Amino acid sequence: MSHVKAGIDRRGRAAAPIAGSALAAALWLAALPAGVAGARDHSPFPAGAGVDGSAAAARIWAPDAFLVYVENDEDVDDHGSASRWGYLYFSPSLQKSRVYSLRDGAIVVAEDLEMKFEAPPLAAEWVDSDAALAAADERAGRAFCREHHGRLSQMLLSRGMFESDDPDATTWTVIYTSPHAASLFVLVDAAHGAVRRTWRG
Amino acid sequence: MLQRPVRHRPVPRPLLAVALAALLPGAARATDPAAPSAPAVTEVKVERTRPPRERLATLRFLKENRAFFRARLDQLHQTPQRGRGEATAIDPRFLAYQRMLAEVGAARDSAAGIDQERQGRGLFASINDLGRLESQLDQVERMLADQRARLGVLQGDFNGLQRTALAIVLSGYPRAAVLSTVSITLEGGRTLAVPLSAGQVESLQRGAMLQVFHGLVEPRSQVVEVTLAGDRWPQGDSGFVALEPPRDRLTLLRLNLSALEPAAGAPSIVASTWLHDAELKTHDARPEP
């Protein structure tokens, strides 16, 4: 798993050391208000709350479309909620993938995914992001953030992407990053909310 | 299982939609005083330029790590196995509809027989006949009640299946210019060019409406581009209408061309939207005893 770019933060930038150049710091500060202020203006929600809205659009795009992947598009708060989540659907008949990004109950981005992503469907039932984050925090995330000045970076819901031993399982992957240490990955079973394993990379 | 929708399904050819009268706000109330109030009509502006859209990134982690995900998908890829397919069970509701219809049909046959018998006798000979007539009327009433119950079941099962849809209609015709074609470009780039025939122009001038599109759309912000072509706009003249079709509702967009000014072009179209109320109203028209 080490080749996953875990250092990507929620604004799409590679995580940089805190003691960067003045220019980098200035750019960071200049970019910060737009992303953070924008997210604060909107109500955070757990990932599950956006499934119905995205599915309604996906079924119009392709009747056979099914949900294959979920990722936070804005920062995830301490309760596992984000003001925007992205939902990726795959259509076998079209052989295409389409993503819907939802904010405040509305679709704010709808676009076809340029890459082929013929992923298996997520399980029909899965624990929501709040429960998954609570389990990940409890097992290792909270300690990681405390010891390494880390932070929650990403929450991904997928099937078979991070669990070679059980590729049929739908899992949450909770990623914590730190400027001083390798990232922490916590794999949470999305069926029961229990942590399956953790690793650094 | 969901019904198979048709995405951006245009009408086969532009139709003078007489039936659209039923969808128009206020149309139902004009013919039926007991009908619900007309839906709210919202005027929308036809802009000269395409409204700007917020640019937001999505699935950044996935896109940044596409090589990793692609590799994992290749490992997960499975070859379909040959096997015996198993039929799925028929929804018992559909079997029930057939049974209910057969029961109602049997009752109808009985009612028809009763009617023939009544006609054959011509006159009621005694008070006993009047009693029989009353029981026969009861039977007909029961049949009507059965039909009402069946329709109620159908409504309960299927009402609310409205998908997010958009219908676009034209009305009116400009006085100061000849309009030969109206083109509609939907979100996503699909264009429907509707040439106006002489008959359609005449109908529009007389107050008819022309449906140019009716199909499913994603429940999100939509920008519809309207392009006019005619003697005053040989190269075409475009305007943009921003819509927010709500989920699982039919949104109607009316483009009134009667106020179209040759100099102003497409932005002088008067556009309005409203939501079609798909709810079936129950009317019990039986008089009080």
C-alpha cells in the first residue's frame, strides 16, 4: 500500500513540511480561506445521507448504474461528516463511470470519470462515516494525531481496493497524515464497523 | 426493479400537444372548480451568456492515485462463469392486479346480465321486483366499489414513481420576425433542432403549444440553451436558461415567443417554469343519500 499517495490533503495539494519556504507558506495562506470558508458555509453530513440523491441522478444517467466508491470532497470533521462527498457510479452497459458530488443535498458536480473504473458494487448496507471514523479514531487514529501532530485526511468507501485477503468486503479506509511521519491507514469493515487492520505507508 | 427510463428522450417529432393543456397551470381549475389550486409559475430570465458554474474538484484522492486503483481493479477483475440462470419470482402485486381485474370483470358480466334481464321484463309487476332491482343496484354499486379499491391499490403502488423529468414547450409566435427553427441544447451538449412547419406556426399564432422536449434529466442545476433561426437570425441567436429540476418531479419550461424582439433576440423570450403536480386526486362524486 505504500504506493498510495497518502499525503494528499483535502484541497488536492501534497502535504508539505510545516517549515516550508515563505513563498509556500504565503501560497498556502492565500489558498486557505477559499477552501475552508467555502466548506464552513455549508452543512456537514455523513456520507450515507447523500446516497439517495446521487442514486436518483445515476439511475437517470444509466438504469444499471451502481455505487462503487465514495470519497470526501471536503474536510471530514470529528464526527465523520463533510460538507461535500463524491459518489462514483459505474454502468456496465455504458462501460463508463460518473461521479456526483453533493453539498447541502444538491448535486454540485456531475461529470464522467475519464479513467476506466470497472469496480465492483459496494455492499447494499454499510456503516456510515461517523461510525467508521469513531472506530478508526478509537483504534489508532487519535493516538497517531496526538503523537505525530497528524490529522484526518481522507475517508474512502470501496470494495476490494485495500483488502487483498477479502476482496469481496466493502470497507472504509480512513487515512491520517502527518508532516513528520508516514501516514496511517485504518481499514474498517463497513458491514460491522470493526477495524480490520492498520498499516503505515 | 426500476423501470427503464429513456434519457433525454425527445418526442418523435414536435407535437402540438393538446394534452399539454392538462399540464398547464390553471387549466384544471378552469374546468373543475373542485380541482386543486394551480402550481406556482416562476418566471426565469433568458440570459445572453451561459451562467457561470462553480468549479469544484471531486474524488481527488482517486484521481491522484489512479495507477494504484487501476492495478487493484485488474487484480479484482473476474471472468463471468457459465451457469444456469435462475428466474426471479414475479412480483405478487402484479398477479394480484390481474386477479382483481378478473373479479371486477366477472361482476361486470353479472351486471350486464342483470341489465338484459331488466330490459326483457319491461315493467315491474310487483313490489318484489322493486326489491330485486334494489339488490341489483347494490350489486352494481359493489362492483364500482371494487373498481375504486383496485384503482386505489394501483395508485398506492405506482403513484410517486415520477422520475426527474423536464418538458419544454413553445408558445406564441413573434410578430416582427419569421422564425424557422428553434434549437434546444440540453445540459451535456445534446441538441434538438425543431423546424417549425407552416401548420405549427399557424397553431402557435392561434395560441397552441408545441412540445419540443420531454425526457428524464438529472436532478441538478441545468442550463438549457435556446437558439433561434429565421430571417432575422440567419446565423442563429442564442439565449441560456438556468433551471433546478427538483428530484422526482416533472419540471415544465415554457418559452413564450410572442414577445420576441428581432433586435433583442433570444433573451427577449419570456420563459417560465412550474412543477407538474402528479398526485392523483381522489374524487368521490357520489351524491349524498
